Amino acid sequence: MTDEQIAKLYDQALVIENNGDYVAGELDPVKFAKLVAQHEREKSLQLWMLLDDVDTADDIAKADHDVYRSLCRQAHEKRWSVLTGDEVDAAIRARGEA
């Protein structure tokens, strides 16, 4: 997650914590950590589902390489709605690999 996304998620959590009203202040760090983990698990699940779509494409188009490539390209494009290039770069930097 980028710093901007973390800040946005934190603000959303504050609204939830205060029954729909935004109140500047502190959020329980454990609740926030759980919210971030839930957000990341959801992204992981969405990416896994795209990989499963590629596997399904293989089953559908066994005899037709062009159809397989077309189905894979469609799944491939959806990844950008789950994870942006900036998010990938931020994750790599966070691991100390960039």
C-alpha cells in the first residue's frame, strides 16, 4: 500500500469508528492493523481469482491458442484494477529491494 492509501484507509476507519461521522483523532492501532490486513487479504484474493481465471482459460481453450491468449489478456488487464504499478513499487521499496 502507498502512504496515501494508508492515510485514506485510516480516515475511512475513523469514520467507521465514529458511527459515520468523521472525527479527527486517534484510532485504536490494533483495529487499524486488522483493517489494513483485511484490505491486503482482499487484494490477494482478487489477484488469486485472476490467476484462477487464467487456469480456467486453459481449460476452455485447450485446442485454440488464440482464444487462450485472448482470455489471458482479458484477465491480465484486470490486475490494474486490483493493484497499481505504484503499489507494486511501494511494496518492493518496503521490502528493501529497490
